[in-house]
Amino acid sequence: MTTTTPNQGAPLMNASTQSHSFDLATAKVRDLNAALHALKEGSNASLWRVSNPRGLHALAAGLDAPVTVEIDGPVGYYCAGMNKQATVIVRGNAGVGLGENMMSGRIEVEGDASQAAGATAHGGLLVIRGEAGARCGISMKGVDIVVGGSVGHMSAFMAQAGTLTVLGDAGEALGDSIYEARLYVRGSVKSLGADCVEKEMRDEHKAQVFEKLKAAGLEGQVDPSEFKRYGSARTLYHFHVDNASAY
Amino acid sequence: MNEHVKGPSAPRTLPRESATFDAYTLSEIRRAAATGIYDIRGAGAKRKLPHFDDLLFLGASMSRYPLEGYREKCGTGVVLGDRFAKKPIELKIPITIAGMSFGSLSGPAKEALGRGASAMGTSTTTGDGGMTPEERGHSTKLVYQYLPSRYGMNPDDLRKADAIEVVVGQGAKPGGGGMLLGQKISPRVAKMRTLPEGIDQRSACRHPDWTGPDDLEIKIEELREITDWEKPIYVKVGAARPYYDTALAVKSGADVVVVDGMQGGTAATQEVFIENVGIPTLAAVHQAVKALQDLGMHRKVQLIVSGGIRNGADVAKALALGADAVAIGTAALVALGDNDPRWESEYEALGTKAGAYDDWHEGRDPAGITTQDPELMKRLDPEIAGRRLANYLSVMTLEAQTIARACGKSHVHNLEPEDLVALTIEAAAMANVPLAGTNWIPGKTGF
Amino acid sequence: MCGIVGLFLKDKALEPQLGELLSGMLGTMCGRGPDSAGFAVYGAGESGEVKLTLRAAEGYDFAGLAEKLGEGAEVLQRATHAVLTVPSADEAGIRAKIAALAPEVTVVGAGSRMELYKEVGMPTDVAVRFDLAKMAGTHGIAHTRMATESAVTTNGAHPFSTGLDQCLVHNGSLSNFRTVRRNLERAGVTIQTENDSEVAAGYLTWRMKEGRSLGEALEDSLDDLDGFYTFVVGTESGFGVLRDPIACKPAVMAETDQYVAFGSEYRALAGLPGIENAKIFEPEPAKVYFWDRAAA
């Protein structure tokens, strides 16, 4: 691990910020996570660069400090799992369960994300610039997910709260068994899951899409009016025998 | 000549009920026809099953000598989770409180469980709904369940826990998810679970971000990373294929394996699920222990057995078969006051009776335990109930010690399968213990 | 459950390194499957000849067996396995002779170019035992096993041979395999182990005997096999991939001008040359994929 002075070409950084590097070709994931977990609130060790991730798992998992971690390369499963407050940027693809159960903070993936991205996450913002695999936002509980490409099948399965904004298409069974989460898809939806229906896009929804796009740095690139809204028909909230085939 | 055999006074056969279409079955068919919905209830399998009652201890005799009570100590402590965790769990007694959710149980009930368990130096477990401050505050050792739904799951509570229990399934419904109906989705429960108030919760039966022991291994790695490798990780399965399930739990990195037999209770699920899926606890223990032994991991990865543990004899038998500890759920609730005859008139008003009440999903529990109703909840005083639980745990421990001493053991863990015999062929085969008075284990040894 | 890796080389210059690359990939998957490992490598072959991969107990005298089988039978031993090369026309006769003279020897695979090795043990150890790192070839698949419902035995290890130059590896758990097994046995296909993956391999073999191509047989399996699975099959000219419709078991692929690679996790691909610029994707559920040397 080395300490270097901040890069002059990064205008967003505080001049007194210290940056740390971690090379996972030689250092262990445990040491990286232990160092990140040891950060206290207000620490000025707020920028971490991680190189040679090579698909390793649980990188930057369980963070709870307002730091930025930039990972230079593809990550494995559960990167930034249960993230709180931190900003985690992956300059590559991400494996299964990216940002699973995130509570707050921001995760950005420049490439694609595998299955279960943002699974059960409660808050924060997850931005996937490429494609997301199956079950994106499964069981989400309040997170905002923005996907630049498409999402795979069973995305937003049992999604309880939060928003999923997809600039591309959605696969089969979108929003199956959805509760109160809001889904916005700009492209085509292969099929809708049980109790998920298209809903009217009113001004407040377009405003919400704009807000999410802006948070993801995508405002101006696409027109919020091009999105369709999907959500719960609320017919499965109480079991009724006539709906048995939907279960 | 034969007029007397006809007419109203002629002899008739007695009314004969069908064993197949018995009174209960007829009532269930009528109920299904009326409502169009499957019957939902709580508790575990209620039908008669081969169980620990079918096993007996041999006790001391000419070749074995007993320990005196009191001065000749019989140890009961157990350490769970020393395979990988920095802070294993140390229990004073080998009986823990099984996972039961806040949501299915009231807040005072969870508090009572915490008080009682802590008084006896053992642990409680959260359930499918997350950790409440009451429970963490009153439990000296708290195991945090990690379930498919992830209701209320958050890293702060994960870090506050003393151990983490990854739930693959439970004995009442191996392959089923949690169930909580609208009447118990109170404002507080709804907030914890991020659900609209008053709706029927639909529950996932698989974890959202892993399927299979190969991926569970990576998930366990993540949980350890998030908690800096401090806490033991348990893996809980409903008894279905306990040999393979235990082996796979070990291979995916578990510190402790929990096997829950079909008598294990649930807050609510379909009656047919409870009675027809999963195997009896008695049939599961030997299989789980054998898997650990075959991997050379017996006593290195600990085994907790649950599902119908009722008294110190059950505890001793589970330990004799090779378990490290047991967990109680239903029994703990009864100790708190569940199904107490003092509420008989109210049970009758609900269409049931004390001892049979299992419609816990309705949230109208007269004892104030399996309810979210503020008025009913007041009926449970957590301090008194906690004291009752502590008494019950104490009795079970003393009973197990008494039996262990009678078998010549200075620690309950020194009980072994050879201290047991079986009363029935089924029990002998399931527990891998000979039929009393013989050397016969069906399928294994000669008579 | 398990780990799967596969490598199909488009660039001939990499062929001498096939075994080394595959060995590295296999090593990363030890965690997913610590019980046993196996691999199939498609190397050199002579037209008119078939290679039978034999397996027997440690220390078996394969050279002695080859002599007994008569001239025209060359044998190359690697640990508990040996590759017996015989004229194709003699294959059936040789198999019968082996069954009669040496019932303790199992024929684990046959093909013009395919050699198949598998053993109980940590995958890295298994690879070393068979000297995988030195093998050359056009493509290969490998598997690390965490046994689910059957015993950890060599027979239970993957790959399972499904026909000449064909084999299957599987990650997942089939839920109706015992019924499929009974049907296969009635149809004359013998399954030796309690392993669900062997049943899948037997199923594909049976469909092909009934006249289906491998691709069609894989399509058929979507209807007839129930459960969770990622299948990778090796053929003389390439390899195929199929994921079940729910697609919970992982599958990652990488393609460059030099190769097409498969791994249960990206980690398995991370050491491949040029991986930084590879096209990385995940196969879609219920879709049969094929990479063929003729097409490459």
C-alpha cells in the first residue's frame, strides 16, 4: 500500500485529501477491507485506488464511511455489498450481487453487472453504465438503480420500494410479484411478471426519471418522456382464490 | 319370525368413523370448499411421529458407574463457532432459543425470550423480520438470521450480532419462505420490513443473490468480510437430506450447522406443508452427525438440532446422538405462556382450545405472544415471562445433567449413541441405535 | 455444486499452451469444487484411429494390458489413466476384450482427439497428477466438483462421456434425474453412478442415438430435464453451453480473436492473455450456444 499526493487533474478532490493505493496482485482482500473498515468519520483518507481486482469477491464490502474507492478492473461477486455512505466506482464489469443490500452511498460500474445487482438494497444510488444481468433489483427495498443498457429476466422481482430506471430493454417477467417499487423502462419489455402492469407516465413521473438520470450523470442524453412506467396492480396483496394461477 | 330384525328397534352396527376420512379431515374439506384457500396455521408437525420418546438411556449398572449429584460436576457448557470466527459463542447450557421473528411474535415476547435466555447464559435468535432494539438490549448473545427475504437486513445490525445464521430452510417447511398475513403487518412491522401496512406478505423461498453451496461459499466469505471475520456463521436447514445438507454446509464454510426437524414450528404456513414435507428430527440427527464424522469435522463444526425438543431427556438424547446443542422454539413459547388454559374461554371463542391453538397468523393470540395487537400484547409481562423461560431452561438443564450423571458422564457432551436403545424398529433404524434388549439396528447389524 | 471452465482456441499459436491455460483456470475454481476434478482435452489425433481413455487403480499395469490386446494398440499412461490408441475399426472389439480381460479397467472416454481424465482430490492436485499443464490441443473443458447428493468417487467426477469425442460437465442440481435415469435404463443406456450429471450425459447420448444432433439434444433437454443447470459440452470441433430457463447457476464467457473461454466466475478468466480487451458476456437462459472450429 502506498500513499500518493492527489492527482492534479481531478478537480473534484479536496486538496488536503490523502489517497491510498492497494494492489490486489500482492495485497489480500482481507487487508483492503480491514483498512477500509478502520476508517473513521471525518478521516481525510478519502480516496482509495484499488488495482488488479481480477474478479475477486467482496471487494469494498461493508463500508461505512464517506470515502471514494475506485477499483481499476473487473470485480467478482458482492462488490460493495451492504455499502453505507461510500462511493465505489468499478472501472470494469461486476459479478453477482453488486451492491447487494446497500443502505446509502453511491456505486457506479462502467461496464456490465451480473445477476442480482442491487439485490435487497435499501437506499443509495446504483449506476450501471452497461448491461445488467438477470434479477436486477430483486427484492429491492428503497435503492435507486439506473441502468444505461438493458436488464435481464426477472428484474425487480418482489421489488418492495425504490426505483429502477432502464435506458435499454427489460427481459422476461419484469417486476414479478412487485410491491411498491417504481420501474421505468425506455426500451421494450419482453414480458411483465405477475401483478406488474404498465402505468401512466404523468409529469411527476417524468420529473422523477429526470431526477434519477441527473443523479447518474445522464441528464440531457435521453428524454424522460420516452420512458414507460411499470408498477404493482396491487391485486395480489391479499390472497384470493381467483388469483391462484398467478402464484 | 324375523320381524324383530326390522324396524326402528332392530339392531344396528355402531357408528363408525373412517380412519382415512376422520373428523379432522372432513372439517378441512368443508373449510376448503367454503373458502377456496389452503389452511394456514402455525406450529410444527402435529401428527404422531417417531421421536426421542422412542429412545431410552441405559443408565449405570454393574459395568458402568454413576456420578453423584452436586459435588461431582456434570458440565454443560458449549462453544459454538470456533472454526473460523475470532469471537466464538460460549454458552453455559447446550440449549438455545431458535429463530422466531419480531412480527410473528410481539415485541414483549421477544424481550421475554432475551431475558430468560440471558439469565441462563444462552443465546436467542432473530427471525424473518430483522433485529429489534428490545431483543438486542435484552439478549446477551444474539444470533442474527440471514434469510431469503432480507427483511430489515442491514450491516449495522449484522455488526451488532454475536453470530449470523444463514437460513436455507426450516423444519416446518423445507423449501418454503416466510409468511406473515396482513393482520400482523402492523405499522411497526411494516416499517421494519419495508412493506405496505396490512397486506399479506409474499415471501421468497430462495436467497436473491445465491443458489447452491458453491455460491453460498462466496456469500459466507462476503458476510465474514463485512464483519471482519469476528462472528461465527451458522447455516440452518430444514431436515430433508441431512447427510448431504450438513456436508455441503461444511464445504461452503459454515462454523455451525443447524438442522430443524419437521416438528419444528413456524409462525404460519400451509398446513399441508408442515405435515407432509421434511423428516422427523429423530431421523435427521444421526445423518447430520455422520456427515460431520465422515468429513472429520465432528465437534469442529458444531451441530445444533431443533424440532420438538421438550425436556432434558430430549436434550440428552440429541447430545448422545452427537449434537453439540439443541434449540427450542415452540417449547420456549409455551414456557412464556402460549396456549395456557387460563385463557380457555377465549380459545373457545376462537373455535379452538388451550393446547390446540395454532392460528397464530390471525394475530389474535389471547396470551399476547403471537400477536401485534397492542391490547393483547399487554397480557405478557416480559419480566415474569422471562423468569418462566429461565426456570424452564434450568429444569431442562438439570434433567439432562441427571441423566448424564446416571450414565457416568462428567459432561453432557460425553453422552454417546451407545448409551441409547430404541423401543421401536422405526426409531432404531432412524437413530441408528439398537432395539432394546437386542443388538439389532435394522439394515445395519444382525439380531 | 461446482466450477466449470472451458477454452476454445481460435489462434493456433496458442495450442501448445492449452493445458497450461486450462490448468490456471481450473485452479481458480478449487473453492467451488474441492472434492474432485476432471478435464477433457482435444489434442492430436490420426485419422483412422481412436483414442480410448482408460482408468484403473493406482499402479495398474496398462502396458501389460496393451500387450494382451495385441498389436496396433499403443498406450500412454498418466497416473491412474492411460490413453490407448487403436484403429477405429477395432474399437468395438477392443472394448469387448477389455471388458473380458480386465473388468477392473473403465473406459472413461473415446474419440479421435479427445482424452478424458478425472480423479478424486483437490483440483490443483488432480491437474498436476495428470500433467495437464503440458498438454496441447485445440480446446478443452474442465470441472471442479462439490458433490451434492452422491458420493465423492472418481466415477462421480465430471466430465461424463456422451459419445465419440463428446463429454459433458455440469454445474447445478437436477430435480427429476432419477426418473430420467429409469427411463434411460429402459432404453438401454446404463448409468453407473448416483450422480445427476451422469444422467444428463446419458440423456444426451440417448437423444443422439435416436437421431438428434447434439444441439437438438440440448434443446430437448430443456423440456425433459428439470432443475438448475449450466451445461458445457465438448465435441470434436468445439464446445457448447446451455443454461436452464431460470439461470441461477453462474456462467461467464470471454471472446477475443484468439479464443472463446467459459468460466463459472470471471475469476477463472482473469489470467487469460488479452482478457482486458475481451468481449465479456453471460449466456442467456434456455439458449443453446456453440463454438465450432469449422466456423472459427
